[in-house]
Amino acid sequence: MKVAVLGFGNVACATIENFMANQELIASKTRTPIELVRVATRTPGRALGRVPQGCLVSDDCWALVDDPQVDVVVELMGDVQLGRELMLRALSNRKHIVTANKALLARHGEEILRKADEVARSVLFEGAVAVSIPIIKTLRESAAANHVTSITGILNGTSNYVLSQMSERGADFATAVAEAQRRGYAEADPTLDVSGEDAAHKLTLLAALAFGVPIDFEAVEFEGIEGVDGLDIAFAKRLGYRIKLIAQARMEPGGFSASVRPTLVPMASMLAQVTDSMNGIALQGDLLGSAFLYGSGAGGRQTASAVLADLIDLANRGGGGACNKGFRHDQCEAPGACDCGDRVGVFYIRLRLDDKAGVLARVSKVLADANVSVNELLQDGGHDGQTDLIAVTHDISTRQLHAMLPELRIAAGHGHSVVIYPVLGEH
Amino acid sequence: MKVAVLGFGNVACATIENFMANQELIASKTRTPIELVRVATRTPGRALGRVPQGCLVSDDCWALVDDPQVDVVVELMGDVQLGRELMLRALSNRKHIVTANKALLARHGEEILRKADEVARSVLFEGAVAVSIPIIKTLRESAAANHVTSITGILNGTSNYVLSQMSERGADFATAVAEAQRRGYAEADPTLDVSGEDAAHKLTLLAALAFGVPIDFEAVEFEGIEGVDGLDIAFAKRLGYRIKLIAQARMEPGGFSASVRPTLVPMASMLAQVTDSMNGIALQGDLLGSAFLYGSGAGGRQTASAVLADLIDLANRGGGGACNKGFRHDQCEAPGACDCGDRVGVFYIRLRLDDKAGVLARVSKVLADANVSVNELLQDGGHDGQTDLIAVTHDISTRQLHAMLPELRIAAGHGHSVVIYPVLGEH
């Protein structure tokens, strides 16, 4: 099986290096020998002496995807538009694809998968989500007999590191981001990570696999951690929760929902134990019940592990037929996205109030009028004539929540914030 | 793909029932349709109306494995000797095998795998270990490019339930076992589970997959939880640990080690969060770093999920070649078992002592003479003229430990117990 790699950045370099280092082990586990024949990179000089003997290095991506001897193209450049074009061309040339490019797949996965089905070739991407956790294979294969009911994950290591620093060290957002940058967990521009967009890319793929729905980035709502206040982290802690950036896809009665949001997670749950830059994913299926998987979400070697596993899979399955099965459920009617108003859940609500008599009564009336019952209530001793009132609701619908929001804002008074986060049950 | 099932107990029944219930979903994910054509059970009457139309039910196991139309035999009887003979015969007839029978595979896996390689057929057994956790597939496929350095698991739900009851409720061993029986977590005779033998069966399979060594039950040392004292659970808690029945296989400098033992696990580790009857497995590889997987270890539906996933795998890979790759590392020299004296680790040592002056000095001298340095020391206010002295060591070799044991017994004094458990690092 002749393999060609697009890119020679951190991940591509680690993949090639570890393919060479663990070559004997890999050969012992593959029926068809894997051979690295070609690399394309903008900086061919970097690759000198760092690829197997006989491997051609050039700066011509197009020649690589057109090379008739290549069976598998490993796309590790990370570019969305160029990546899409190269993948489609490689598929036209009947090559299998292995990639770790979540942004590309979240936005153009349907088009690419359709093309792959047409030419009976595989697109594998274990390295695209939570690299040390075999979640793609678990959803596609291990849970294949299950109706998956929910998938709930911490899918962005940078955000998790930032929230962990804020929670454990009392750091503010800017300080925590700077520390993440210093440690190499965050990019110079951290927006993609802290905005929730990266986690939403990954959730797009997981939701498609879990529910057999089309890959549709637009169906995933996301909100980042830029606005998370240390105050809410502290209140959550007092109530027995940690605030995590949670990506969740669920089957609701009316369809599926998928969203990424700062969320309160019960301290005793497995997801709450996922700290620093780690990733964790809880999975529920009608047969398997609950499972939870934990590991690194990034790193050159870790991503190499996933990419090489995909290559070994291709080598052992015989390049023949496509294995995109498990992605589309051919014969089942795919469920649609649910009306989000119907979604039911528990919410954390914090109101900043003027510390005056009658304020609690006013808020209580708003909740009662909206038929929202409260599970826990916490009022923080005021300061500067203001006080924080925190309510954790029982199950309510998003519709109920939105309906009472204007009244809550009025009750809170002019210029005061109303903070709302969903609350997870035990996982 | 024509499938026949041996057995109609809890797991077989759940497998067939859920195959029928989720038939449309399963069909949508398989390239070759899966058809259940035959069941053999001692009580054919039980299966009436509970198998698909046209499926033949009889009490003749031998006719089933000899039936020329059958492509895959699913062995769910649980019997070791009869199971072995039926599997070998089925393989002679060039049928693939799917099984959840860990005792059989731990004891006769080498013979069965050798036969399977001979006839180029697959033996799949995701249901044999920690059913809701795809650990077999993870080791065989997802971690295939890794040199696995250790695998550490809670693999027996019954023992974990018993220890959890002892730890959380202060129940004694007998009461906790009775409660486990009442809830259906323990058999009438709980020996196989609480003795560590069942976990050792499972570890035998995981070690073979992780290190590419032969399946050899004799290479796994095991000790059960029957002797675990509530006192040690309480002391461990004071020191920041939980006592768990830990199955661990590790690559040591001189080879691999594999053992099942009551072990102190740091409270903050993922493994310590595995309570009640759940299973959890921590995995370390040279590329992937650390991963942790958690889920149910038993249950009809959960096992059905794993067995059906194996069937879907067979249907999608085309019955052709064997996929026992990943089990033996053909071209690598398999490492041998290490000399256990060389194993290095941290130990918890509890000595029951007469509460007299000079006793601590005597024990300290034994430790110093053996060159054992102590990380934590705890002495419990005495009662009845006796006191407990607990030492948690720094890293020492098993050889050092055994060398000082006779002196420790002398220091403890006549008739007094010396309790020793290994201590895990953070996972």
C-alpha cells in the first residue's frame, strides 16, 4: 500500500517520524506492507533526511494527488479550501484519504463523503477528534448495533486548560489564555479554540456518526468561554459543579440537537475529572448503556497514533471497497434537527440584583409565572449595594427559559447581567 | 452472512433479541446482510417465538458447527471444555468465531488462534472483556502503531461492587457479597469473581494483545479480595487512596509482568472514580500517551452490543481473510515474562504491633537495613495494647520487599499480621 503525505508541519512530521520508528511493529500487524512514497510540502528543505529512503519530497501537492502509484493520500496540511480541492482530486483518482482536518470535514464532509462513495474509496479521520481516544472507531464500529442517544464531550483541550486554570488557580480569562499560549496549548490567536468553533467542528462529525445524519456544521450551535466569569466558576463550585466547555449531541423526541456551551458538570461525574488540556467523551447507547473515554486531544505523537491506526486499518481491510458505512445509515430515515424550544434541561441562572427588599419576591414571581420550579437557590451576601442570586432549576424547556428571560432582565434591573448556563446530569 | 448461535442463556437471548430489535439499523450499516439461521440449546423450548422466522432451533451443537450453510458461529454457552471442542470443530469447518468466553480463551486461546490462522478464519471476542468498553478493538486496531507500555484495569464488576460497598458503607466482606448476590451482581458461588480468577482470565487476553505475547493464563499471578480488611480500606482512605482489585500488565525492563491484586489507587485518579459494578481501563502507549476507558463490565444487553459489533465487523470486512492480526506480532520477537523480583513499585505495608516503647525503632531499623525509604508513615492510636503502623514506601523492588518480610514479621511479633498491597501512581 503506497502512501503519500500532504504537509510537513508538526503532525505530519510526527506521523512520518513515528512510522519510521515503529516500522517493525507496524509491519508485524499489517497484511499489506505500508510504504511511504511521497511527501509534498511548501518547505521541502525541512524534510531532508527525515523521510524513508526512496521517498520523494517536493512542493507539488497536485502532482502528489495525481501520482498513479499512490494508493492513499494522508492530508495533514490543515488548510480548508486547498485541502478540499486536493481531497476531491485524490478521490477522483481513486485514492483513499486519511486526514485529521476537522474544520475541512465539518464544512465539506458531505461533499467529500459523497465523492468517496461514488468511487468506492474510504475517508478515515480518527485523528480529527480527541486524538488519543478512539471515538470515531467506537461510534462507527463498536457502537454500530446501538441507537446512540447522546454523546457529551470535552473536545477542546485549550478551553479546558483555560477553564481549569480559572477554577483551580483563580486565574482570570486573559491570564489563563496567556499561560496556555506559553505552554503551547493555545495558538497566538486563540479564537478558534476559545470561541467553541473547534469543538463545534468536532461535534459536527460525532453527531453525524452517532445519529446517521448529514455532516452539517450549521446544525451545531456554539458559544465559547470568553465570557465565563470567575464568579460563576466559584458559585458553581459551591453548588457542587465545575464549569466545562461541553459539546453535546442528543436525540430529543423531535429530532437531534447539537450544541457547544459552557456548562455546569456535577463534580462527581467522569467529565468533571477531565482537567488541564485533556479531552473526555461520554457516550450513551440503547444496548451498551453508558461509556466514557478519556485521553489527549492534541499533540504530534498522539495524532500520529491515530493517523497510523487508520493506515493500518486500510492495509488490513484490503484497499478494495469503501468503508464509509457507519457514517450514513443507508436504509434508515435520518432524523432531522429538533425544534430547540422543545429541548428540556436543567439551567443555572445568576442574576445581579440591587440589594433591596422585595427583589427576591419579584424574581420568585417571574419564575413562578413561567412555571419554573427551582431545585437550589443561593444568595450571596451583597457588596456595593448589589447581590447575586443563583437559581438551579428543575427540568424546563428552552421555550420556557426564553419566555421568562425579558421578565428576569427587568427584575434584575437596568444594566445588570443575567447569566444562564445549562447543567448536566450525572454521567 | 449466515450466523448460528450456540447457547440460549441470558447473553445469547439478549443478543438475538437485540439483533431483531435493531435489525433495520444493523442492516443499514452492513455491506453483507447478516442472517440468523440456527440456534443450539439444551432447552429448545425456551427459544420458541424468540428467534427470527426461519431460524432453526435444536439441541444439537455438533450439527450446528457442521452445518455447511453457516458462516459464523457465535459461542455463548460459557462452557470451557465443550466450548473448546466446538470451536475447534467449527474452525475445521472454516467458520469464523465470535465469542464472549474469557475463561475458554484464557486457557485455550493459543490453540484456537493457531487453528484459526491455519484455516484463515477470524476469532473475535469484544464481549469477553469489559463489554461496554471497546478495549479489544482499541488494543488490536486503535493502538496498533504503539508499543503499549502498560494496561491497568478494574475488570471484575462483582469485586468492584463489593469493595465499593465496604468502602462507602463500611460493610464487611460477607455482607457486601450478600448484597451483590441480592442485586444479581454475584453468582451463588462468587469464588470465580472475588478470587481474582475472572479478572486474571481477562488480563491474560489483554496482555497478549498489548504486548504480542502468547495467551498464557499461567503467566498471570492473581490474588482476590476475600482477605481485604475494612481497616486497610479506612487507612488507605486517610492516606488519599481507594483499594481496588487492579489487573495490571506492564512492560518491565526484563520482560512483561501481569498480575491481579488488591491495590491502593490515588483518590484523584480516573481508576478511583470507577465504583459500584463498573469497569475501567487505563492504557499507556509510546505514541498515544495515556488513555482511559470506562463502562459496564457485564449485562445481557451490554454484551449483546459487543457481540453484534463483532458480527457487523465480519460482515463489513468480507468473510475472506482472517483478522487475527494485532494478536500476534508476526515479525517481532515476543518479549518473555520478566523476573518478578526485578519489578519496581510503591507498597503499602501495615504492621499490627504491640503498643510498646522501642517497637517503632525496631521496624524502622528493618526498613533501613533493607534500604527501603518511606514516603508516608501513619500510626494509629492503639487499642487493646496494640497499634497499627502503616508505611507507604518509595519505589522498591519486589526482591527488596520479600527480603525484608521475615524481619518485619519478627518485628511485628508473634501472631500479628503484616498486610502488604501495591500502590498505583497517578493514572
